[in-house]
Amino acid sequence: MPELPDLNPVVHEKLRLALLSLLAGVEEAEFTWLRARTGATDGNLGAHLAKLERAGYVAVKEKFVQRKPQTLYRLTEAGRGALTEYVQALKQLLGAAIDT
Amino acid sequence: MQEETSTKDLTARLALIESMLAEGRRQSESWGWTFLLWGVALYVAIVWGTWGQKLSVWGRSDLAWPVTMLAASLLTIAIGLKKGRRQPGTTVGRALVSLWICGGISMFLLFPALSISGRLDQHSFVAMIAGVLGIANGVSGMILRWKMQFACAVVWWVTSIAACFGSDAQLTAIFLAAIFICQIVFGVYTMILESRRRPAGVVHA
């Protein structure tokens, strides 16, 4: 029987998974847009984004638009790769669950 | 962790990924107002350019098109920057905006050049505007798989062909009708659709 894959714990957490998936669909997104889409609180969202940034899965850019600060998040190549691997692992696990 | 993850949980996570990907890719920009704004701008330019000389206030009818189009462009940029500030950029969105901007630039360069060289007449002017709008609406409609916008492209293409024939009065009538259908009606319809968009999904961490 083939060995089942491990799920990446950084990606597996529900809010982080949602954030990575959201960012996979856009070029870059602002903090407030991510907050509105996920319904997370500022603190919770900030903590999870920081964890994704530390893992190298998202890149952060600060800029000022009309004198107002904007924090933009972008999925990195490593982040895209991690999400792809996670989906493949998930499908493999589901396939194994159906077979048993 | 693996022991804790049930089939139900794994399926829920796959569903979450799918819904969030779709949410990110969903066109959240609102552009219905631009159709309405440019429809009104075209009407103002036509009225000013055609009947302006009879009005004491708008006596310089030769300025009708440059002034109206420039004012509409500046308004579009100002409102677009304000509205789009908080929206994330998508590749599709950037492609569509680029298409419309480049179509606009082509017209802004071509028409003054043709006018200065004396090679522009009413019929070729309408045929070219309608042709460019047909391309922009057609490409947007095909990318977004939106039949209503593609129908607008068909109206513009018909207008473009019709502009090559008939009298000046017929030309004005068909141009005004095309603007009404593809800019005013389509703009209002798009704005109604945009206002009915469902609210964002919520993820409980």
C-alpha cells in the first residue's frame, strides 16, 4: 500500500488555507479586502498573514495611496507551490479514504 | 494531525479552496458607471457639436468633441482611481482595462490627426468609433462570457457598417440609437447587476 502524504501544517489551518486560496485568484490584495472576504478579525488575520509571510508563502508590500497607508499581500511562487502540493495531498488522502 | 482529519473535513477543505479561488477571481470591480458616463458624454458632444452654434453659451461647436471627451476622460480616471483603490487586481481585470484604455488612446490620437489633415468626415468618424467600440465590447464579452456585452458589440458593428451608407440624418439617428442601447441602457443594466452582488463569504478560523 502506498504511503499517504503529510498535510503541510502551515497551509492546513483553515483561515490560512482560505487566504492562500484567495491570493491564488488575484495578483495582489489589500488587508481590508482579505478581511472582508474571510470575515476574520484584524488581530487574527494579521497573525495568520504573518505566519504565511514567515513561511515565505506570501510577500507584503506597504504603500501610500492618497496619503492613506495600504498593505498589499501577494502569493509567492513558494506559496503557490505549497498550495498545489496541499491540494494534491488532499486528493490523495480522499482517494485513499474512498478506497478503504 | 492525519488521524484527526476525517473524510468530511478533507472534503470541506477542498470546497473551501474552490470557493475562495472563485471569490478571488470573481470580478469585483464595478464599471457600469463608465458606460453611462461615456454615453452621456457622447450625447453632450453630439448636441453641442450639432446644435451648439444656435446656443449663445456653447457657441464654439468646434470645441465640442475635444472638450467633452477630455472632460469625460479626466472624470473616468478620477472616479476609477477612487473606486478601484480597495479592489485587488486580477489578470483578467488588467487585460480588460488595458483593452479599453488602448482603444481610447487609438481614438484620441487618430481623430485629431484625421481632423487636422482634413480627411475626417461624419460617416467615417462614426464608423471608426463604432468599430473600436465593437472590438472592445466584443473582446470583453468573450473574455467574461457575457452575452449582453457581446450583443452590444454586435450593435456597434452594425452601426459601423450602417455609418458607411445613408444620409447624414440617418447616420445621426443610428448613432444616437446605438449610444442609447450600448451605453445608457447597458450601463444602467450593469450598475443594477453590480448592486445586487452577493456579500463576501466568511471563514471561521
